[in-house]
Amino acid sequence: MKKIKFALMRNNILREDLDAVIEHLKQEDPILTSGSHVKAFESEWSKWLGVKYSVFVNSGASANFLAMAVLRTRFPDGGEVIVPPLTWISDIASVLQNGFTPVFVDIEPRSLAMEAKQVLDKINGKTRAVFLTHVQGFDGLTDELLSDLRVQNILLIEDVCESHGATHNGKKLGTYGWMSNFSFYYAHHMSTIEGGMVCTNDLEVYQQVRMMRSHGMVREADEEAVKVSFQQDNPDLNPEFIFAYPAFNLRNTEIGGIMGLSQLRRLDANVERRTDNLHRFLSQIDPHKYRTDFKVKGSSNYAFNLVMKEPDADFVGRLMKRMTESGIEFRRGSSGGGNQIRQPYLKRLLPQCDPEQFPEVEHVHFYGFYIGNFPDLKDEEIDEICAILNSVE
């Protein structure tokens, strides 16, 4: 097997992050479960993003799940949630797991996000929310979409797991929706090893997520009125053990909070460097072979998208062979492995869905890849990667 020379990620957890954790562990009796560092990270993250409330959980997938669980409390009879076929499995799985029906919309090729007009065309009396993924650092919003969702009173939930720091009209993604979700997995813009965040400006949602994160326990709410209300309604229960929801244990730890605080200090600089890398990459890959017309305004690139301009199965084979021989690590199908409708779980649960009804996602599925972009990727490494890609005939 050829040694990887150009990895998907490199050095995302630095010595200074580990040293911060070690200093905590040196204490006589360090707290390791969720505590003051988790609360501090939630507070600092909210300030950085520009929202009122954030809740730190154990993964971006858990953040997705909690968002849908809260939505289900608003719509106990279920309904439809509009989602993209090009996303990570947890977006669609969380919709299904909470009793909603996913309604799929094809992507717009410049942003890789759902095409706004198609989203609006799919809205009906059963629509409960639009669950939009900002794919790999691109801004998936349009002013038309935001305006029409407001007029129709349709909730927007943003998946920003791959797009920390990206903006729309100068305002960070994750501040437009009723809720937004982030991931701090190792390969993302910043990492707490495993981790995620649910963000909102809605106080009621915030209290619900806090409780649902921790078994549905009322004592996890930090609004005294919420606690008092449940205690008054349930005088026969121990106030420390009142469970408001049949919920979950999705908490993170003090170690995650410490790493989050350490990494957050570098996030803006990392976003800037990733963006510079993207511009260098797009300026050098061959526009006759690969798409270069992406929506880069406001982006905070997660990975270099390598999408063929035209479908060509033979070229794809040669390209993968050349990347493998050159030690370029890649993922075919871009975000989440391509068209989710082709995955076994959806074939089984929604056999009526035809993946070929989504031609833009299908093109990315068969003729698209992503390769690594990260802050310490050197200019000469980007130049070498582009030369390798351009050499494929």
C-alpha cells in the first residue's frame, strides 16, 4: 500500500492543547465529568459565534439528533423535514430516528448545498423544518431562502459541522437558524477529539437541550423558573431526580471543554489560512478538467473539492490511480460518501426514492472527491498536489 504523503488532516491537536489537559490532570482530584470548563467553553463559543446559548455534547451527530428531538416536542405527530442527499448520515438518520419523513432536494453545484428554489417548491402543509447542510465550508444560504422561510414560518436548522467560521452577508453561519449544529471531530476546523455543539437564541430550546443532553433531568436546566415549575407540578418527586423527557446521555467531559477552549483561540487564524489555501488550490487546478466556479465568498474551507467538469468514468479511474500512487489521501463522493439515497439504510427504509432524480448529487457521487486542507499545509504542497491532478489525461 502506497504511503500517504498528503493526508486529509495533519496536526489538528497541538502540544499546547495537550499541555492544557495535562495541567488539569495534575491536580490532586481533577473533575473529569462535565463541569466548569464545559460551561466556560459553551460561553466562549457563544460569544465567538454570536448566539445567546450553546450546549456542548459528545459529537456533531448527537447535536443533530438533539435538534430533531426538540423539533419532535413541537410536532409530536411528526411530519416532513427537507434535507439534502449530499450530507453526513447523521442528518438524515436523526430525522428518521425522531419520527419525521425526510424529503430530499438536489444541490446547487457552486455551494453543494440544497438549491433554494427546489427547497421552496417542496414546502407544504406537512413541512416542519428545513435541515440545511453547509457543505465543506461553503455558504449554503440565499437571501431568497431566508426570506421565504420567514414568510411561511418554516423553521431553519443549520448543520455547520464542516463550516466553522463561514459567513453569509458577513454574519456567521449558525446564527440564522432556529438551531444550529457544529462538530469538533478530529478532522474539522477545530477539535475536542469527539464533540459537538447545539446553538440557539431560543431560551426554551436551550433549556430543553440542556435537559435532553443529560437523561432529561430537570436539574440540568439553568433557568430557575424551569426547575421551580417542574418541582411544583411534581411535589412527590425528589427535586434532584425529576425527568422531564425520555432522553439521553450525550454529555461531553472536562477534557473536551479544556481542549475546546484551547483550540478556539486559534480558530479564526485557522479559518483564514484554510481560505487562503482554497484560493491557491482553485487558481491552479485545470478548469477544463475540474470545476473551479464554487461559491467562495464567505467560505471557510473544510477540504479541497475536486469535482470533474464532465462525467467520464475512464478519467475517474485514472485520477484515483494517480492520486493513490502519489500518496494523496482522498474521499470519493465528497461529503458523507456521496448520494445518501444510494446507501443501504435508505434503500431499505425508503425504497421509493430514486437517486437518479438528483442529478447534481449524482455527479458528485460518481465524479467528485475531496482532499485535505488544513492550516499547516504548505504552499509548495498545494502546488505539488495541483500539478499531480493536472497531469492526469
